[in-house]
Amino acid sequence: MGYSILMIDDNLADIRLVVEAFKDIDFYDQLECLYAYDGEEAIGLLEATAKTGQKLDLILLDLNLPRIHGIEVLAHIKSHPQLNKIPVFVISNSDYHKDIASCSNLRADGYIQKPNDFKDLVDLTSAIKKSLLANTAIIPEILLAEYASMKAAC
């Protein structure tokens, strides 16, 4: 496995779609995907990751999580000395300006509306793949620019 991604989302169907999108672009076999289905589980998994020194290349975070809200999970990640350098992209259905501002204030590396169709999701996973392969780490500005250019090309 070359890259490690943590997906935090309570909607199993959304996680399955992301996995299928990575498979569609022939990148899933290069990933170690970790999953958390609520905020409490996410924080526990992140704490374990920090203790063991396991490398995470990217966190995809939904906001509307049970038990602990995604904003609190983001705050935990960005205030933790071993976790705060991991790129965190919030991928949410919420377009509520307060959520977007909160994520920005907490130093989320990107805020992306959940794609409405599978092609947009494939574009997002392609941008993730391209960023990882080109830079050996996620460069948030490059990933967001690549995703924006893919969406504009449609």
C-alpha cells in the first residue's frame, strides 16, 4: 500500500461510492483506506494513529456526524501536535456559510460540496490521485485547482 486515507462519514453508501470511484481510476489498490462512521470513533482512531505513528496522507471528513460533530473532529485534528499536518478536506452536503467559515477558521485544507453524481466523484478522486502521485503528499492548493479544472472541463 502506498497511501493512507481516512474517510470519516456516517453514510456507508457515500463511503462505498468513494471506494468505487478510486477503483474506477485504478487507484484503490494503492490505498490503505481507514474508515470511521461517527465523530467519536474518528477521534479514537486518530488518537491510536498518533500513538502508533501510523502515517495518514489525507482525511476526508463529513460534518454531519453522530456523537461528535465534524467541526469538533476537525478542531481536534488541527489542535493535535501529531495530527495537525495531515491534510483534511471537508466533503459535506452543507453549504451553510457558518459551516464553511468554521472549517476555514479551523484550518481545514479544503471544503468541497459532496459531488452530485459519480462523474464528479471520479473527478475528485482523480485529483487526489494526481496530487499524491505528483507530490508524494497532498498539496491542498494543487488538489483543489485540479478538481476545479476537471469540473470546468465538463
